[in-house]
Amino acid sequence: MSRSTSAEAGSAATGGFLDRIGIPRKLVWGFVAVLIFMIGDGVETTFLSDYLQRPEGGALPGATASFATVTLYGVAAMIASWFSGTLSAIWGPRRVMWLGGAWWIFFEVIFLFVALPSHSAALIVAAYGIRGFAYPLFAFSFLAWAQVASPTKMRGSVAGWFWFAFTGGLPTLGAAFAALSIGGFGLSDYGTLVLSLVVVTIGVLIGCFGVREEHGLRPIADETVQNPRSLKRLAEGVDILWRDRRVLAGGLIRIVNTTPQYGFFAMFPFTFGPAAPGGGFLTAAQVATLASVAYGANIAANLFFGVFGDRFGWRRTVTWFGCVGCAVATPLWYFTAIASQSFAITAAFGVVYGLLLAGFVPLSALMPSMVAPKDKGSSLAVLNFGAGGAAFVGPVVVTLLYPLVGGGGVAIAFCAMYLAVGLLSLRMKDDSDPGEHERATTPATAAGATA
């Protein structure tokens, strides 16, 4: 019996409420662990860059603080996103979760108790930047685990629940936790960072001890792979990009998926906010609220499109709701905001964008399903690399294009990117996709009815 077959049999045997809402029972504590881990990881998102520029945070120059918190951290996360899939294929997802959790805790301890008190810019930047390798190893290796352990009919729903937990923690509940800690309980910024270490540790312990499902305890690579635990497979996994162009297309789609999201939130402060020429029409608090509104809508929609994709089809959902929907919503959000000069209208179209952004959720089910078992880790590595890469590419696109074409030109460029990957998505067909299966069986059913 294949691993996917045994997973489906196991799911059918356990049944119950969790399976009906798209969560395999044996993996439920993994979703809880990802949520708690990402809450702790997301605590710092709203204040760390500013804190590092203050005397108690190291008194780093603004450019250095930005380099540490955005550029270096983002590059580290992007690289680790790739390794989360390939290492899961070699070692098994749970061991990679252990590595990511231990890495985060170790370098956060160095950052908090050695680097910050030393006021050494080099040590602060190095400790924080290196910690960026940790969260993709922990979170995305669980995504790999959840996909290989789930029955095919539930993979879209499972992807929806994963992204619900991931984005629910980073930045949504993480930012709320920071606001409550600093504003409600009166803790200092430093005390809040220490508290985030405790929260992450709780998430790591739950993820590493609370989930015992068998697929995560061994390499994802199946028995046809020679020496599946060999580190040589780290390099071998790259060749899937030219062996299966659908995987390359999927990786590009995943990069574009959230590139405009990161780009817009890097651009909005100096197009809508106080830093805009003439002062802008939104306050700094309102610009920050736009992110919460869009993310909040996206979190709820992640669950919907996960279940919806299992019925409508994974590729069709990605193409029409993700690519085409966001191609319309992206320029509409920007130009409506400029024309209306209204926070309420800007926030409303931010909700529309956040909802349609969730149309990409079934991509997490489609990519590992359309390759052979031996390549599942590699395809997930490409998917995860795209997720990490978007956080780096988005601000870079704004940096390069904004001085040349302004905010409107950037919005149109993002629209064109969505349309381009929409065309790429048309080639991502696989018989395991519920939508493709439906289209294949409908003619046969009609022929049988005619006969």
C-alpha cells in the first residue's frame, strides 16, 4: 500500500469532526504548534526596527536597523524556505521542525542576552539575521508533513488550515500580542521580546512532542530513492526545475502570490501616509491598520478557499480567484484609494484584495500532488522558496520601479505579474486535482447516460 493510500485509509478510520472540517486528527497539534510559534515570531514585527534605533536597543543607524530586520532576515528566510522541503525529504519533517525550533531559540537567546546588551551593531545584525533561517524550517516542514500525510481529497483544506495558522500568528495575533504586552500590561519592548521567546518555546515543544503521525518520522522521499538520507539530495532536488516545468511554474506563481502584498505595505507609508509628498491622506496608525484589515480578511478566506479548491479544483481556483482576481484587485485598491482619499474605502478594497489573495491556497496542495513521491520534497522546497522569496522580491520591486513610474506604475506592474503567472498556471494540470478529475469524468458520464 502506498503512503498516500495509507494516509487516506487512516483518515477514513478516524473520521469525526476534525476530519470533516479538513484537519487530520493526528496532525491537529501541529497546526496549534505553528500558530503559537508564529505568534511568538510575529511579536516583533511592529516595533523591532524602531527599537533597534533607540539607545536601549543598540542605537543602530536607521539604514542598519532596516538592513537587519528586512533585507538580511528576508534573505535568510528565503534560503531556509528551500531547505525546509529538501531536508524534510532527507531527514523527515519532524527532525527539521526540531532543527528550526532549536535554531530560533538558540539565536534569540544570543540576540537578547548577548548581542543587545553589547550594543555591537555587527553582533546584533548577525544574530538577528541568522535567526531568520529558523521559522521556515519549523513552519514549512510541517506544511510538507501535512501534505504527505493527508488524503488527496483533503489537501486543499489542509493547506487552508496551515495558512490560517501561519498568517494568524504572523503578523496578526503576533502584532496584537505585542500591543497587549506593551500597551496593556506595560512591559518594555525588551520584556516583550523575552516573552516572545517563551511563546515560541511553547510552540516548539508542542510541535516536536505533540505530533506523532508516522509520515513525519521518516524521510518524505519514498523507497525508490537510493540513500534518501544522503545530503547529496540537497543538490539533486534542484534539477526538478527543468525536469518538470510545472514545478518551475508553480514556484514563480508562489513568488508573485504575495510579492504585491509585501510591496504595497512597504510602499503605502510614503504614498498614502505621513511620509507621502504633501503629507498623504492617512495617518501612520491608519496605514498600519490597512495591513491588519487585509490580513484579517485573508485569514478567514484561507479556510474557505482551501475547502472550495477541493471541490472546484486546485488549479482553477488558483487561476481564476488567485491570479485573475488579484490582477483586478491590485490596481483597483491603489487607484481607488488615490481617487477617494478615504480610509474607509481604502480599507474596503484592502479586504477585497485580502480575500482574493487566499485563492492561491490550493497551490500548496497542487504542487506536491503533481509529482512522483520521490520528488515531493523537492516540489515543496520550490513552493516554500517562493513563499520566502516574495518577502524579498516585493520591496525590491518597489525600490526599483517607484522612482521611475510612481505608485500607479508599481500597481500596474503588480497587475501584469499576476496576469503573467495566470498564463503559467494553465499548464499546471494533474489528474489528482479535483477540478481536472471532474472534467475527465464528466464526458465519460455523459457518454454512459447517452448509451
